[in-house]
Amino acid sequence: MSDARSRIFARIASGRGQALPSPEAIAAERAGLVPDASATQPTFTEQDTLARFEAMATSERLTATVAHIASLEDVPAAVAAYLAAKGLPAEAAIAPVLAELDWSGVNASTAITPNQPVAVTLAEGGVAETGSLIFRSGPETPMLHNFLGLHHVAVVRKDGIGRYLESVFGPDAPALPRIMSLVTGTSGTADIEAVNIRGAHGPRYLHILMVAE
Amino acid sequence: MTKVHPHVGLLVTCLVDAMRPEIGFATLKLLEQAGCSVSVPETQTCCGQPALNSGARGEAKTLAKRVVAAFEPFDYVVAPSGSCLGTVKTHYPELLADDPAWKRRAEQVAAKSYEILSFLSEVRNWRPEGVRFPAKATYHHTCAGLRELGIYAQPLKLLEQVDGLEILPLEGETACCGFGGTFAVKYPEISTAIVSDKTRQIAATGADTLLAADLGCLMNIAGKLSREGRSDIRVFHPVEILAGMADGKGVAGR
Amino acid sequence: MSTALRSPANFKRDAAEAVTKPSLKIALDRTTGLLQRRRVDVLKAYPEFEATREVAKNIKDHTLAHLDHYLAEFEKNATAAGAVVHWAETPEQACKIVIDLCRQADAKSVTRVKSMLGEEIGLPKALAAAGIERVETDLAEHIIQLADEPPSHIVIPAMHKTREEVADLFAHHHKEPKIDGEVGTLVESARGELRPKYVAADVGISGANFLIASTGTVVTVTNEGNAELTTELPGMHIVTAGIEKVVPEPQHALVLLRLLARSALGTEFTQYTSFFTGPRREDETTGPEAMHIVLVDNGRTQMLASEMRPMLRCIRCAACINHCPVYGAIGGHPYGSTYPGPMGSVLTPALQSLEVAKDLPHACTLNGRCQEVCPVKIPLPDLIRSLRDDTWRRNLVPKPAKLAVQAWAWVAVRPSLYRLVSGLANYALRLWAGPRGMIAKLPLAGGWTQGRDFPRPTGPTFMTQYKRRQGR
Ligand code: SF4
């Protein structure tokens, strides 16, 4: 196995025909590869960050719905309202990170089943450019909760929504978790005649609760 | 090169020479109308594109050198074909790259080479006057002209000024017609399948005339239209219209 | 067409057969047409496209020029995150590593996320040979698994299937099929069929769209969310990836991701973009306990050292395929390879051999549309031309064709002889045509006149007439 590795590396080196430049030289070139990230970012000056996020997420293609709430404490009531509006029973799987909230109106459990009708999770933030939600795996935020529900209710704080994808990896961002998923709208497929269909494997409905606080 | 009467070397192209001389004479006439003095070097045969596209680089090089040598003396080189001119302009310098002297010569020739419609429109600022061709036409943009030479608006600008000529929009106007030089003979089934899309789209425009600026593509499309019995659609090279010489039979024999 | 029979060596025959299938034509037209229009629409709102292409090209070129450096960096960081990195030079080695890992996990069933590298190395067959049940979770892969067919497209592997054909398949194979003529109902049927299988799988296998060197991260994109379900539920996650997938840092992956979704499906961004860094962490109770990354060469180091190097910039978006008139006429199967269309015509000779794939570089009109749409600016027509040069040099061009070109070139350097020959040909054609303007059957040009007429020359050659006019 390590033989394969050394032969692959040898072929790469011999194909280059010259010595590998010093790490410093490579690093210098690498630092200049994206001279100006904004040149690769779509402009949306007419909209502010939050308006763009909401417009993208609720676009015809991403099909999410959005509700605004004042604080995290309002999440259970907003979930209950969503369930009622959809005619669903007052039951949901919730991410452990949300378990501290007062769920008295909803039969909420942190356990999740393969055919979970509704799951409620907390996003770390969002990206206005694409209308994406950012989810990081962790003991309090298990990743499956974001994928198994037919209805996914995602909570996101407005101040966690950055302008461009680069904000996810900014200098202040924490180290990468085991999985970080950028969820952009609902599960979809275009595999049959390129027709866009929702709810291929993951959630068919995405409801975003934007928290003001 | 801002001469009042530049001296142009006309690259007739082997297909126009053998199959449809009218296109050559129309080009000649237009160049003269645009104030050029025109010569037709007698040593020209073919630009070598079939060799180049077959992978026969050696043969292609020999032919490229001959064309470069034959056309060096002129102020401009002009051809009524985007693909032949594309060969001269984009492929010769690369083909002759391993010989610095030839490479330089090829680059010099390439720099003064133009497809006829872009030459008339951009270099000579020529516009048709008093040309009449009452027809509902549609325009197919040929691939080499479009993608190797960037010709898109120029022909339409010229045709706009022809009296009585209306240009109808063509779906897939920039999609390949399936000719591809020797491809049309090597893979006839595929080539025919591709050109059937083209003729279907042409028929859907309701046009009575099809225009395109490369004889290879014209023969392919006309050949398919003819096989489909579409005798209502005539096929011409735009220079034939612009030179007022489209009064005879079109490429499809009508 | 079953998987066993496909080879690029049969290209001519299979292509000629493909153009006669009306359902294939319908499926291709519906799909490629829609994808082309969507791409145009999404790029209207992204004037930064051209600038971004240039940046993307530079990122890939820089990484390829220092590939060993970045692979080592990736290996170091992935290992630090707890993943195990394996190296394979050939498809056989790669499959063996995967199968051994599956055995180690005592796997009876594996779920798989669509990965073209997996197809390239023949992983589906290897799993079958090892007696391991394989569940394809990508809808398109699920469809062609049921049909026992190879993929015909790299982004939409079942592009050759109409909804009617899919409905037939589901009716036969699904436990509780749902069918009513709507595409949405078919998707529902597949969802119901596949959900229990995610849960039952012992190993999840994915590919990688990018590998990030600075963090040791594997990036996948899907629209369905099947990558996360596939890799999160079983105890082991195996990644198979080509060595050219590495990029230096997350910011570089972002630039390429902006191009990928727009070029592939005409959307701003893919629905699920996930960054996997190592296996389950100490404080977690879910996620795979083991993560293995198998990095595959399979001809790539050779391409790196050849004129084909720009091809390694490819991010597998399929824009070139969606815009290729030849693909649009014949679909993916005649290419006899995982990779069809323009990118396949360059990759297949490198991954298999030019001998078996000698038709592919010639089966192209050189119309240049592929290069025009390629997000990483791969000069596909130039690479295809260069492969044609190789077929000529290595005597892979049919003898008669070669002789014809040589004879014609020999004549073309002798102007007086050329005038004589072209004059004769011109005359003979006019004679053969008689009074008709078009020729329906032409000896020696049967290929042409099989589906098209050939015009009769309108008169003597230009040169003849020109000389006459000059009074000579
Ligand atoms: S060659 Fe270019 S256009 Fe084709 S799949 Fe690769 S990246 Fe996309």
C-alpha cells in the first residue's frame, strides 16, 4: 500500500520534470490564487444580507418558508403554529440543543426515527448569497436530525447569517466539526428528465424560523 | 495598414473552388466594392484543414507553409469561410510553433487574415447599398466563425440593410449543424442525426431562405433539406445576397 | 445494453444504433434542452462568471503543479482528524482496498452515493463479486441499478430514460410502487423504497467532489441529501476519490462550488454541500466510527506528465456533455466508458487506452461549444485534436482514410496537378448529377448520401472560370 503511495508520488515528481519549489514559494503562490474573492461573488447590492437570505431561501427553487420570531423562547410556539397550519399532530423530534426550551405545547423528544414526520434543529448560521443554512455536527446538534424529517423546521439567529460563503470559513470561524453541512432549500432531484422535484430523500418541506435577538 | 485601396489576397477555399464558384465571385465583387484591389494567388489549393483535423500534422504543416508563403505579400488575406480562416488565424501559428521563423511568418499572416463578412463590416466599414432580396430568411451561425473568430453580429448587421430581407430568429442558431468536415463522412449516422435537428428548427421558423457563411455547413444543411423534400427553403451564402448574386439556384439546387 | 458488453471499441456500431432509438432522442432532448436553458438563465444573474473561471483555472493549475505537496498535506490533516488514507494505483487495487474494508466491517449491505470514480474503477461489479449487497441511493443510480445499465451521464446517470421507462422499472421492482405519470410520484416511490435500506446498511460509500488539503476534509455535493444519510447511519464511511480532486484551502473549494452548480444544473448552489472531516468524535453518539479515504491514480499521474494535463482541472460538471451535439444525438452509452461526451473523449483514451478508444477523439465536429461552456476553461477541442495526432502517429487511423488524406495532401502541394484533379472531380460530379441539382447517391461518398443529398457543382471550378475571365 505504501508502495503504491511512493510510486504515485514518484510519478508526480518525475512528471513535473523539476524539483518541487520550497514550501514558502508554494505558500506565496497559493496566497495569491484568489486575489479578490469579491470578483467571484455574485453582487446583490440592492438587497441587504437578511433580505437576500430570505429571498433566496423562499425562491421558487429552494421552496423554504420563513417565519420571524423575537427570541429562542418563541421557538416552541412557532413550531406548534407551523404544525397546526400544516394539519400535523403536535409532535416533533428536536435537537438536544433545543431541549432546554419550554415545549409544553408540543410532544417533543430528542430521539429520532427513520420516518420522522417533523424535526426541529438549530442552525449555526446562514449564508445570504445562496440562502443556505449552516449545520455543524456535535453532541448537542446531531446531523441526522437535519435529514430524516419530512418537515424540517430550522432555527437560525439573524446575526449568524453572513453575506457570502467565505463567511463560513472566516478567520473567526471555529475549526471544522466532523460534518458541516450547508443546507440550501429542500431535498430535490432533477434525475428524471431534469424535472425539479422536492423531497427526494431528505426533507420535502423546510421551514426557517429567523430569530431576531 | 490604413491604405485607401488595400491589396487583398483572396483565399477561395477548396470547397468553393470545386463546388460553388459563385461564392468566390461574390466575395471578389464585394471586396472590390469595398475599395480593395484583389488578387487570387494561383498557387493556392487548400488550407490543410482536413489534414489538420485528421491528425496528419506533417501534411498540415507543409500546406500551412505554402499558404503562408503565398499570402504574405498582401495587405490582407480574406476568405468566405470561417473554418478555413480559423485554420489560418488560430491554428497555423500553433502548428508551426516549433520553427521560430515560420511561426513569426504565420503570426504575421494570421494577424491580417479575415473572414469576408467581418472584414467588410469591421475593417472596411462597408454597408450594402441598393441591394434587394425580398425573402424571409433565417441565419445559422457556423461554429468556427463564431467560436474561433468571434463572428456573430457582423453578418446580421450587413444583412439588416438589404431591402426586403427579413431575418427570422432560429432556435439553436449557434448549435453545430453536424458537418465537422470529414466527420460528416466518417460518422454519417451521427452527422445526419444532428443535421435533422437543424433542419427541423429551420423549418419551424417558417423561413423561405437559409443563410450561413461556410460552404461545408451549407452543403450539409442543404443536402438534408433536399433529402427531406423541403423545396420551399433556398440556401445561400450571405455574400451571394450582399453582392446581389443570389438570383440563380441556391445550394440546395433551387 | 448490459454492463458487460460496453467498450469504446464498439463506438461506431453503438452510435449508429443509438440514433435509431426514438425514446432515447426524446429523453435527451427533454433533458439537455432544459439544462442548457437553465444554465443561461442562472449565468445572467452572475456576471462574475468569466472572472471566476479564470480564478478557478489558476487554482486547479497551481494545485496540479504541486500535486504531491498537496496530497501529502491532505493526508497529514485527514489522518490527524482520525481518517485513514489509502493509496491505489489501479482500479483493481482500489476495489480490493474497499472490499477488504467492507469485510473488516463484516458488511452485508452497503449504501452508495453516486460517484463517477466508483464507476470508473468498477466498484459496483467488485461489490457484487464479493457478495455484498449494494444499494444505490442517488435516484438516477437507483434507476439504472434496477435497469442493470451503466450510467449514460456523469451528473444525471439515467438521462437516457424517459419518465415512462422509469415508471415501468419501478412497477416491476419496488415493493410498494407509486405510479401515476407524474415525475413527483415516481420520486415518492423511490423514497419509500430506499429509506429502510439506509438504516440497514453496514458501510456507506461516497465519492468526493473536492478534497481540502489544509483541513483534511472531503467535500460532497448532492441535491437529494443522500450523501449525509448514506454516510451518517452506517458504522463505516469509505470515500473513493481521484488524486486530482485536492484543492489547497476551503476558500478555493468555494470558488469551484460556485461554478459547479451553475454549470451542472443551472442553479446557484447545490442543496446539500457537506464537509466531512474524520470519523465520529469522542463527544458524539452518532456518525461512523471509522472513515477511510481511498485515493486513486488510475492513469492520472500519466496525464499530469502529458499534454492532457489540463484535463485534470475537470470538476465533472457535465456542461460540455450537455452542450455536445454528438452526445445529444447518441447519448452516453456508445462512448463505452464512465465518461461520455467531450470530457469522456479525452479521459477515456487516458484511462483505458487510445487503441480501444481510438474512435472517440474523431467522433467530434470540433464545434468548440464544450470549451466555451467549460467552467475551468479546458481546451477540449485542442486536446481532442492532439489525440487525433496520436492516432495518426500510432497508426490507429483506418488505412484507407490515412491513404486518402496523404494522397490528397500530396496533390495539394502541386497546384497544377491539383487544378487538374479538382477540375476532373468537378466535371465528374456534374456528369453524374446530370441535369439534377442534387445528387442522391454518390459512389465513394455513401456515408454522406445515406441521409443527405450532395449538391451538384454549379459550373466549372472557380479557378477555371477566373482564368477565363482574366482572358487567359
Ligand atoms: S471538461 Fe469542463 S465542462 Fe466538461 S465536465 Fe469537466 S469541468 Fe465540466
